[in-house]
Amino acid sequence: MRAWIKSPMAILAEGAQGGVVVENGRIAELVASGAAPAAPVDETFDASSHVVVPGLINTHHHMFQTLTRAHPSAINKELFPWLEALFPIWSRNVKPDNFRLATRLALTELMMSGATCVSDHQYLYPPGLDSAMDIQAEEAARLGVRMTLTRGSLNLTEDEGGNAPGGAVQDVDVILADCERVISRYHDRREGAMTRVALAPCAPFNVSKRLMIETAAMAERHDCRMHTHLAETLDEVDYCQSKFSCRPVDYLEEVGWMNDRVWLAHGIHFNDDEVKRLGRARVGVCHCPTSNMVLASGQCRTRELEEAGSPVGLGVDGSASNDNSNLMEGVRHALMINRLRYGAAGVTHFDAFRWATEGSAKCLGRDDLGKIAPGMQADLAFYKLDELRFSGAGDPLAALVLCGAHSADRVMVGGQWRVTDAAPVGVDLARLRFEHGAAAKAFLEGL
């Protein structure tokens, strides 16, 4: 089938004012203004009421945390006190059934906001949750969204110098064995893959050096990405200096993680020399503006990192440090917080979109996603400007960010409609809200 997405109101691609042609799940052709496709098409979709952008790509999340949004014990706290409040609750109460609902809800939210490819840093494995990656693979396939299954891990308890409760950690050998299993089952290196796998020890303050080093070796053997939190807070910098007698980037280098397989979550507290070193190594950084503001963690040095050579992507981060899973809202927050550092002309809406599309694709090692161009996967997000907030808007692409779009009217993944009329195909939203709400209530009551 050849489908012509015809005459969009605006589109984030040069030379495509007349739309794009989609064939076999890829973008086959860009159509200039006033022109027609070079070859006949089988169907036409009138996009004249839509603003079209590449599908957004989320590169950092913790989906299980949808069960503890705005938790009374954790609000108005910075990262370490916030974790102290929530870790014991999570380690006791996350089970396969509520984890499935948490994943389903987060994936649905992300897709409704315009995301077509996602990554979830799933590091929590209390007893009974061995199937977490399988659950997430099933839920992503059910919705038709691409997913990098990010097999995270914890192995250092508070008694061992970390900050994780005993019920949340696993033995290193158990972790590595399951990483091998997940890679074998789900890591698809082919162009257009719906699932890939990344390996993701949680953070310097709750995993061992051995786990970091052996993870790097495994990723090299299996050609997969690596992910971890780094330099999110000044407390973490102090921890590394106290525990390892070095700063976080020095530690990253010591354990063999300074290479282009790696993307980091947050990456806030880097000095000038560290920014240059990360750039030379092409280490990616996922900017999480909403979470960084909620926890008062600081501001990522996005422009300096990009200029040094590091890909910069975008992530919503956990649903207990962001309290939603809306990546389009994250695009707006990225623009706003970065203007505080770089000025009104120093960061544009095009920069924010680039972080959420091309930059995120580079972080995940995807050269087939993130742009509207011939040969790329047909992953697209369509937004309408018919709400009151957009009335009077002169520039449709800028309006998505400046006026605060938060819901896509349509989403296409690999040439297939996955959201139509602002609703995900095949999802009963009322039922999902009820079931997840009931699960969250039982979770908080410890049932």
C-alpha cells in the first residue's frame, strides 16, 4: 500500500509541504507544496487540519512509578530523601499484576502524547517480578509502540553502602543471567525493529563496580546499548567522591562506560572538562526537564553537550518524579528551562523538537527513527490546533510548544495508525483508568 498524507497544515521536514508518501512502513517520498506524488497512491489522508512531526521518542522513564504519583510521603523533597520515602514502598508492593497495569498506563499516556518509541529504565526486581521485561514486551506489542526494553538492576543495599532496601536487589550473577535471556529473546538489531534491549544498572549509589564492568562486556558481545543515571544531583557527586575518590565521569571511565553505546539519564552536574570528555566519547545524555524541576536537581547543560559531540535526547522520567508520562509536555518544559540558561534566542522550539526526536533516536542507537525523510520508518505524530489555547497562533509548529499541546490527534507507527481521534486503537481508556486506579489504591494500602 502507498498512502499519501496530503497537505498538512505544517510539517517538521523541509520540502514536504505537500505531505509525505508512506509505503511498506517507511517514508517513501516527500511531496513539495502544490505537487503530487511521483507514482500513484492507493489511499490519501487529508492532513490539512494537522501539524505533523516525527514520532516523539522517550529515552528515560520508570513506569512502575505510576502507582505512586504525588505520594504524600515524597512530595516536596529532593532526590535522596524522595528515594528514602519511596524505595521501601516500591520494594514491598510492586507485583506482576500491578506492574503490568503501570506499564500499560504509562505506554498509553506516552503514545497519546505523540510518542512512537519508548524506553523504560526498569531497575526494580523484588521477589516475583522476574518477568518484568516479558510483561513490558507484551504490553508494547499490544499497543503497537516501539520499545527499548531497558533491563535495569540494583545490587547494593543500604548495609552494603548503597541506598536500596534489601527486598529490591538481586545478586550480580542472577542479574547477568537474566540480561542474557532478555537479549536472546528480544534484542532485534534489524532496521525497523519493534523491540531492542539495553542494559541498565541503576546508578553509582546502588550498583557495584563488578556489575558495571561485566555489563559493559556483555553489551559489547551482544551489540546493545547501556544506560544509567549519572550526575543527577550534587549528593551523587559527593557520594562518588567519598566512595570512589573520584567524580561521576571519572567513575564512568573507570568501569568502561565512556563510549558511544552509552546514554545517561539527567547528566546535570558536569564541569567543562567532563562535558568535553563525554562529547569526545559520543556518550548520549537524556535531558529530563520536568523531573529535574520537580526534584530541584538542577539544569542539564544541553547546548554545551551537543556542541561537544554528545547526542542529547529527552525523557519524561519516572511517574513519581514527573507525575505524568506526557512527552509533548516535556518538549515544552525543555524549551522553557533551557531558556533560563541560554536566553530566549539561544534555544528554539526546533531545538526542543530535535532533542525529542533525532537526539533521542541517537541515544537509543536508532538511525531509522527521528526524522521525516525518505527511507526512515513512518513514525509520525499529528496534532490539531482546534482548542482554545491555540486560537490566534501564527506559527503552527511553534504553537505546539508555546501554546502547550499535550495530546496527539493521530499517531502512526511503522505506517500503521495507533492513535485515531485522540484515542489509542483498541484501548478502553475508562477501563484502564478504573483498573489502574484500583491497583494504585491497593498498592498504597499494601494489599
